[in-house]
Amino acid sequence: MAKNNKQDETENEETIVEEESLDETQKETTKDLVPPVEEGDVIEDVEVINTGKKDDGVVKYNNYIIFVNNCKKGDTVSFKVTKILPNFGIGENLKNSEEE
């Protein structure tokens, strides 16, 4: 029985080391990510690649995801970046702003 406990301890240690390595890798990836836009930037004529959970459009701009209101998959939109987060941004559809 002592062998099994020793083997279990070794396997647990290996799992912990693997998880720690993954966490460090994920931290490095997030830390190095610099959004290609700033708040207030106006981005023009970008295709909406998908529709998000809240019925907003999903735009990919220089490999950075931006959720844009009042548009759907297949639309071409121009928008103003209103919020920047590490993994995604939020934009306001300029077409709808001009109509109001």
C-alpha cells in the first residue's frame, strides 16, 4: 500500500506543477496583450463576424474582439470605441448615433 500512496503523491505533484505552469503561461499571455485601439478611436468599415449573447455584433479588429451595439453578423459597421478591457472592447455603432 505504501507504493500506491507514494505513486499518488507523485502524480498529484506533477498535476500541481502542470497547473501552475498553465497559470503562469496564461498570465504571461494576458499581461503581454495590448489592445490595438484606445477609447475614443473611430474604426470604419469593419465586418461583423458574429452576434453576441446580448444581440450585439462581434467585430475582430487586429485580432482584438470588440462588441458593437445595434448590428448583426454580416453587417459592415463604423463605430467609436467606448471601453477597453484586457480581452475585449466595447463600441458604439456610429450609424445609429447619427440617426438619433
